[in-house]
Amino acid sequence: MAHQVSASTLRRVLNIWPPFLFAGIRVRALSADYHHARVELRQHWYNRNFVGTHFGGSLFAMTDPFWMIMTMQALGSGYIVWDKAADIEFVKPGRGAVAAEFQLDDDVLALIRDATADGGKYLHWFATDVIDGEGDVVARIRKQVYVRRKPPRDGNG
């Protein structure tokens, strides 16, 4: 069961959450309305792979929960939201600091609300690029989010 939580609290919690903390992932921004987030990953000895570039799992992890969390929090408690599928394309070796930005637009939220108004499920694909310090794409990540309206309570329990 998801709970509404302030974005500032969630940002602080995510920054000490072990999968992020021990990978060197930092949530730098999370807007109060859950429409925007910025996540960074700095390269350290403990998050390099065998050939000295960013570990692919860390590149994926830095993007993993955001579309689901942002969608869930922006829609509110009347919706069930889950991650359904994901894929990642490694475009070039990642070195140094990399970042990912997430922008959840009102038109996407309206599309989701319309598509689930009758109680049916809706699957939406979101895309995020991980960018290096020179502005080059290091990885492209796609996440599919499952959304369904919660059934109305009948008042009997």
C-alpha cells in the first residue's frame, strides 16, 4: 500500500536507502508536485566495472524507481501503480559524473486518468536518458508503468 509522502522527505530517504547510498546514487532534486526529479551518479572505485567505466547495474538503478513513484504520488491514492517492464540500451561507456532527469507532464497524467477512468488497466512507457558531463547519452532506459484506478469503496468495510 503506497502512502503520500512529501517530496523532500522522500528525497532524503532515497539518499540514505542502501541500494542508492552504496552505489553512489544521489537524488539532487524532487519537485514538491512529483513532476520533476534529477538523479546523479558519480564514479568511484566501488561502482566501476571490470573495464573502469560505470557499472551498468548502477546506471539502471539510478533510474529504476522514479517513474513509478512520481506517477503514483502525482495521481494520488485512488490508483494502483506498478513497474511492469524495463529495458536499457548502453550507448557509450559512462565515466565521471552522470545524471538523469525525469519530467512527468500534466498531459501524460491526463492521458493516464482518461485511459483508466472505466477501471481498466493502462500501460505507459516512459523514457529517460543518462547523460555524462559532456552532454552525451551514456544509456537509454525505458520503463513501462502499469496503472489502474482502485475500485470505489462500497462503504461496507
